Amino acid sequence: MPAAPFAERARFDARDKVLGRTQFTADIQLPNMLYAMSVPATVAKGRVTSVAIDEAMKIPGVVRVLTAKDFVAPTPPPKGATGMAAAPAVPTIMPDIAYRGAPVALVLAESIESAVHGAEAIRPVYAPSSFSPLITSEGGSREPSEPVKAGNAAEAMARAATIVEAEYECPAQHHNPIEMLSTTAVWSGGRLTIYEATQGAQVVKANVAKSLALDPAIIDVKSSYIGGGFGQKGTAQRQTALVARAAMLTGRPVKLVMPRGQVFHNATFRPLSRHKIRIGADASGKMVAIEYDADHQQSRGGQFPPQYHESQPQMYGVADYDGTTANVRIDTQAPGYMRAPHPHPASFAFEGVVDELAYKLGKDPVAFRLAHDAKVDPVSGHPLSSRFLNECIAQGAERFGWSRRSQAPGSMVLADGTQVGFGVACGAYPAITSANIARLRVSADGSTRFAVSAHEMGQGIRTVIAQALLRQLDIDPAKLDLQIGDTSLVPQHLTAGSWGTASVLPAIDAVAAKMKAAFDELLAGRQIDGNLHRKLATVRRPYIEVEVTTLAPGQEERALLGLRAAGYALAGPEYPSFTTFSYIAHFAEVYVEPRTRRVRVPRVVSVADCGRVVSLRTAVSQVRGGVVWAIGSALREETEVDPRFGGWLNNDLADYVVPVNADIGEIDVSFIDRPDPLLNATGSKGLGEVAMVGAAGAVANAIYHATGRRLRRMPIRIEHLL
């Protein structure tokens, strides 16, 4: 039976954070530690012919400079390998340059100042090659991917009475978490310990072993707290193996916190993507066919897939869907996952075309969406286990005051000439889950230690764990120690894609049940007052420890092998007998000033269907954060390339424009809070990713309603409305 609603609880880690007790990876200080700084390539493509280190070694405090000579090429994947085993190792320092900013040397010094000074003293010599910096550049190659199809879209489109066709574009964008990429490595006693700001400690462990030809059994990776991740820290970083190798060569701890300008050039990013969409409706105004082609920029060897059809086919119950995609390979670093990686740009485009169709049919955009309820996944044919999107739309419309909206674009104007627009857009995100391993120890001294596969990047997973654990077990919350992100305790799954909560809750259910059974066996019917700690003390038992493994619905035991080996043990959103998504509806009001044409967003109303809400406080925070980010994406954010030299022009927070407090108005967040009946016993689905999906589209649709101008490229800036 699904869990009853949860009471609100304060954030588990809030007090330690505000008191400055929480230690992030970049904060780590160790005795006898060396500081590292990398030297970035100043060409976009070519080969390093020489790296003179003499001038750097003259600088006081510089201990050593690592170059390509200190590394060997990683062993290629074995023939016939599949899945993660087929992925090549993250490169180290290599003579061949594939993108501007790639590391060509690593300076080690007694202080960060000496390391920076040493890095600036190195002037590598290159043999540059011609390069293709843009998705439109000559020399790029288009590589189609596997299509996503349901029914016969071409045939259904031929019968459509009304067709809307449009092209949308979403720019390249970069994550900018406050904590930059940071690695500290320690080589001692034949073991390598890596402190890394990562969402995938097991991923780091596996990739460093592969890059440096080490046995994974001698590597431990620890990532207790992360100062923001958003997907940037979900994959293995190039710097990690460099720092690990430096620690092994010097026998001293080595630390590197990568400067933000280098982060822009070495970390993954959201690629520029292009979306061509046709939607056909029948004579009654029902959508009957969708043809959707998308492509995005890709590095020459990158593996980030163009999965822009992972949620759009399931949105509105359209049985005939034809989705095609492609990589366009150019000379850049590999793109990757960034909050709501594919559904965010896809929903901006798709919800824009849905809005265009509603206007062309003369229908209210809210009523038009409500008329397209869905019960079945057209791709798999499975029933949707839960879909409360229509409830999100209806509740959001009421809270927003949609009934006050006049239909005609440009018809709502304030006394000073400010144009007012109301916009709506919706989103979905796959409900994915992972296998998990958990170990729980309850002690007579009042302490409880819970180790589980999860990572804390600020989203509040510790609060969710505490909320669920304390609901089931009578233990002292003040002495609850939650240990996550540490491969030396239990294997760690990659925490991304909003599968953290839905993956940890079954583990908590299982470990709590096993602990209760252990106490029943220990007490053998004796009735002892007090909590579990008191019971242990009474019978003079120092502690009880239990361990469990859990699987996602329909998963087999072999999934645990993937978890232990590389942190991957995922299932969904298509399960053996059902499909599951999280949903959200966003309503945005915009003001467009009559002379400056500046766009402001005074309020947004967002209603989410994420199944049962476990932690209301962190859930509200997640949605507000997603909406803020979407406003930035719609109106501010774009990473720009200088095509003459390659690389990113605005590679700092001075020039990469994000919203400030004055840009954000009221954000009203609420939840349907109805449990999914099949995904897990609690009925909880993911929230963090879906929070952003559709919000940028709602802003763009509101701008159209305010001005009558349909703008199909983000970010929408003043010059586009002049």
C-alpha cells in the first residue's frame, strides 16, 4: 500500500552548513600536500611538438612538471565489449590536441601561487591543424542515431486537417556550480584514495583504473558533499587521472581546483541543438501525428547521445510519432548532461509548436493541452503507471488566474504601455531507478550509521534519507550518521537523472525491515521500553548491523555487477509491464517594457507530479531552482564560440550571464502528491530534472502572447524584440 503523506522536516544538513562545519571536496587540506595547476592548450586542434619546463622549474616552490611523457595511452576497450565496458578511458595528457583548453602539462608546487606562476611560465610549441568550431562549419560530419518511432506518422500526417511546422534552436550552455572541479589524490600503502567533487564516485573509480591501468580494488573514491553538480560532475573528469598520477609519482597528496575558465573548456556542457517539428491535427483539433528531427553539436569522439525523444512521445497521447536525431561532430570538447539534458531544450521547442498549433486552431492553450490526456506509452505500448499532468495543468491554471487572460496576442497592456503576456508549457522526465546496496548499524551508545549508494550535491538527498529512515525506525535523529558517496563503504551508483530518491527509498524499506527482524530475533518476545538504542543497551548488545541489496522493478541480479564495477545499474522509464514519468506544468507571466523591450518575469506558477513527496522543503527548493534556471536559459544564458580560434569566449561569471535576484519574481510551487502505484512502495518518482522542463517554453509562449512575436531561439534578448 502506498505510503501516507510525509510531515515536513527541516533539512538534515542545514545547521552544519550554515555554521561552516560541512567540508566540501575543494576544502580538503592534508599534511605535506602539493598543489597542482594545469596548462591549457592554446590551439583548437593539432599536436604538441615540445614543452619546455625549465622556466617553470626555476620558480620557487615548483616541484615537478608532468607532460605527456609521464603518461601512457590508455588501453583501448576489448573487442566485443558492450555497454560501459566499451567506453574508452578518459584521456590523460596527450600530444594530440582535440579542443582548445585541453591540458598539455601539470605543474606541481608547494603553494597554489607557485603552481599558477609555474603554469604561466610554460609555453608549449604546437603544430596546429585546421578545425571546425561550429555546428555549421565546413568539416563537421553528421552522424544519424537510432530513430524513435510509433505508429505511422507519415500516413497520419497526410490525413491531418491542420499542420504546423517550425524550427527551434537552443544554444550551448555551461553549468556553473559554485564549487569548481576539484580533485585531491593520496597514494599511501599501495592504495589510491581520491577525494573528488563527483556525482559518480564509482564512475571515477572505474575510469581512473582504466586510464592508469590500475586494479580498481586498490582505489577508493570519496565524495561526501558536492558544491553543486547539475550533471557537470556526473562523468569522469580528465583532471582526476592527472592528479592521481601526480600523487603516485611524488608520493605526496596532490590537490587541483580547476579555475573556472578551464572548467568551461574541459568539463562537459549542454550542446547547441536544432529542432525541426511538424505536428498535424484532425478536423476536431486533436493532434494525430508528430514528425520531429533534432541534432546537436558533438565532439569527434564524444558519446553524449542526442536523445531528444525520451519524453515527448509520451506527453499527449499521440499514437503516430516519428523521431529522428543526429550528432554533428566538430572540434570541441565532449558535451554532456546538464540539468534536464534533453527534455529541457526539447520541451522549449515542442511546447512552442504545440502552442503555435493551439493558436492556429483558435483554441485556448490550456484547454488544448487538457484535451490530450494520455494513458499509454505509444513507443512501448505499456500503460503509464501514473500520469497526473492534467491535474497539474488544471491546478496551475487556477492558482495562476489563467481565466483573466485575454486570447488575442498583444491585447493585455498596462497603463504605461507595458505589454503583459500569459504563457503555459508542460514537461515530462523519465522515472528511472537504480539497484542499490545499503548497510545499517544501530548501536547501544545512541548512534546510528547508514551507508548507502547516493551523492549529496545540494539537492537534499540526506534529508530524504533521514525522513524515510526515521519514519520507520525509532532511533535518535541527533546521532544519525549518513555516509554516502564513499566507495570504501558500499558501491556508489551515479546519482543523476532524478533517480536518487526513487532508488534509495526501496533500500531504506528493505534495510528497516531487516533491522526490525533482527531486533525481533534478539529480543525473542521480551518487551523492553525505549528506542532501539535503549533496547540494545538493556540486553548488553553493542550493536546490530544489517546489509541489503535492492533492484529496480524487473531488474535481474546481474545489475548489481554493473553497480559494483562502474556505478551503472539503471532501469526505466520502460519497465516490464509499465512506463513511468514525472510531469510538471508551468505558467509564466511576462512584462515587456514598451521602450527598452526588456522582458521581466514577475511570477511563475509550477505544479508537479512527482508521485509521493518525501521532503516538501527540499522539493519546493528543487522546483524553484529549476524555474530560476529556466528563466536564465530563456532570457540570458548562452556560451559563445570565437570561430577564429575555437574555445569559449565568455568563460567566466562576468560574461556568462545568469539571473540575479532582481530578475526573479514570485515562484508559486505546489504538488499533486499522489503516489505512483508501481514504481516503489512509497510511490515516489523523480523531481529535480523535471522541475526545469517546460519553464523556458512557458516564458517564450508568454512573450508571444504579450507581443505577437513568436521567437524560436533561446535566449530571447532585447534586440529580438526591438
